[in-house]
Amino acid sequence: MTISYSEILITPLNDENNYGITVDVTDYLKSGTIGNVSQTIDKGNYDIGLFTYADLNITLINFDGRFNDNTKSSSIFYYTRDRALVEVNYYDNDNNKYLIFSGIINDEATQQDLINDTVKLKVLSRDSIIRKTKVSGGLLKNGDSFLEAINIILGQPKIKNVMNYDSNNITVGYNNVIDNAEQFTDQNTRTVLDALLNASGSVFRVDKNNNMIVSPRVVTNKPALALYGGGNLLQQNNIIKMQKFNDGLQRTFNTFVINKITSQDQGYINRYGAEIKSYTFDFITQETTSQEIGAYLLNEFKDPKNEVEITVPTNTAKDSEILDPVTVSLKKNAIGWENKRVPIAGVAIAGFDYVPYNSGGTIFNSNKNWKITGIIQDTKKLETTLRLREV
């Protein structure tokens, strides 16, 4: 599949909470200035991720000043350039539309080249609006459950104006109550949400329909995406490359210390060595709650699980999202010997032709399930790399 054309849409703010008319700025895109788009729930090795933040740089031609900030009359940004919505779509030769990225402008990072008349916009994924809000005093109260508190936070108008909120999309792995809500007063919303997600064993993401989703790290109930590598008898191969296969030890923890209360698995410590993760949750004062949080997280992270990165055509993974299921089939390849033809039934000559040999040191069977923990979109090659973890 070849890229026919790309489309860049910007929707500026009319006022603090309301967006105006969407503007197609595709004709102003400087050639070759859209980079890769990455989203992942993995924060990094030896850490636990919670969000799927992503960002993108877009350079636009600004010869008539339409992409200046709101202080210039020529600008399309009537109220502010910050927090304007940006959508990047790609169309193939069959005019099929694929949403590659949806986000908001972070004007703090905008750069203008006054000689070449260009504006470089830093566009953050829509969930980055959470960084720009705070939890006011009285918003959360003692006795609110983790689930209730997350719903209250995500239901704030400034957040709901950027992403769709529905309480049916908010679930947590472990739920208990807040003992000391004053710890959250006037804190950045991201900081508060981080604490609640960690305590509840949950992750936050935004789906392709712009819905906010909070859930445990369990795989979604969608049909599994089937990926096939070499050796597939039906020639269903859709894998471009497979790399970074590992045993997942860098993301395992066999000891959790929650408010100085330890939960551990001695068997895993003896086998793999101590991998310790500590949290201090000032909003929790009950020791039993700390013990239960530690036990839940220990059960989630003590087992090493294989990981791999697989690159496929974007068309193959166009509907895939974080935590969706995947199956992978990779068989041994039958390869003919150099300068020797591969024998064919009814044609091969005994004592003359050579049976091909099998190549492939690692086999993946499709009866094993994986879940997507990261997605990287190559917007130039129209290829998608899926980071997978064994379920």
C-alpha cells in the first residue's frame, strides 16, 4: 500500500473551554516534517508505566502569518495557540482514512524560523491536558474510593472538552478508599492521577475514538490480531521484521514496599534476585490497605513475561490499540541448498536432488497470546511497530 496523501487538521480554541472551526492546513505542511509517533504504557526498564503520552513535531509554512500566536491579527488562533486540537490522518491509494495521531499544541515548545517563514509546532497527545490542570481543594474527600476519585478528576470540564468521558470506561484493578484527601489539594492533576493509578493497579489511555479509558493491565476483549512470519504454509506473511525479543526480567518486581509495609515472594527472590519497588502514598493511613495494594501489585509484576517488537504494514495494524490481543506464528523456513534446486514431488530425482534444510532458531506458536504495550507509527514508510508482552 502506498501513501496517497496526508491530512493535517487544526481546531483552535474560541475561548477557555470551547473549540471553534476545524481548519485543513495540509497545504502548509513543510515536506518531510512529520516524524514517528510513539505511545506506550511502559515507562522504561525497571519502572512501571501508567500513561500512553505521545508527541509529534509538525513544521508549517507561515508566509502569511496564519500560524502566528493570537497576538497577531493574521493568526487562525483567535484565543490562544496553546491547546489547539491537531489531527493527523493518512489516506492510501484506495482513499481509506487512517487516524495516525490526535493531540493538542503545547505552545511552550513552539519555534518560529523568521527567515524561512516556518513554524514548528510541538503537538502532545490529548491526554497531556491532564498536565495543565490541578485538583482544587474540596474536589476529593476522605472516604472517596480510588474509582470515584479517578472519575471526579477526569470529569473536570477542561479535561472533558479535549477527551470524551464516560464512567463506564473507568475501571480499576484494586479499589479502596482515600484516608487523607488533603494531600491532593492544589496538586497537579497528573501527580494525583499517577498516585491513584499506582495504588489501584491501573493504566490510563485514550482510544481512537478519543475516549478516556482507565483499566487494569488486562488484555481487551477484542478479536486477536493474527501476525504471521516466515514458514507460514498459507503464505499469510504480514510481518516485516521481529526484534528485541527478551524474557521481560527488566519489568519484573518481586518485592513491593507500600508505606514501609513489605509484600514479597521469596521463591522469586531466590530465583531472580531481589527486584524492589517502593511507593509512599500519603493519602493512605490504613496498614491493611497498604498490605492489599502491595499484594495486588506483587501478583501483577512478579512473573517474567516474554517481550518482542514486531513491525507490520500500517494497514495490518490500523485498528490496533494499547492492550489489544495479538497472536504470532513464526515457523521454521525450508531453505534450499546453494546451487541446488528444491525437490518437487513427481519431479525430484533420488540420489540427485537435496532435501531443503530448516532454518529458524526461535519458533512462535499462535496458541500463545500477547498484548500490545506500545505502538510506534512510521509516518513515512507507513509501517507500524507493535511492542508485545506475553499474556
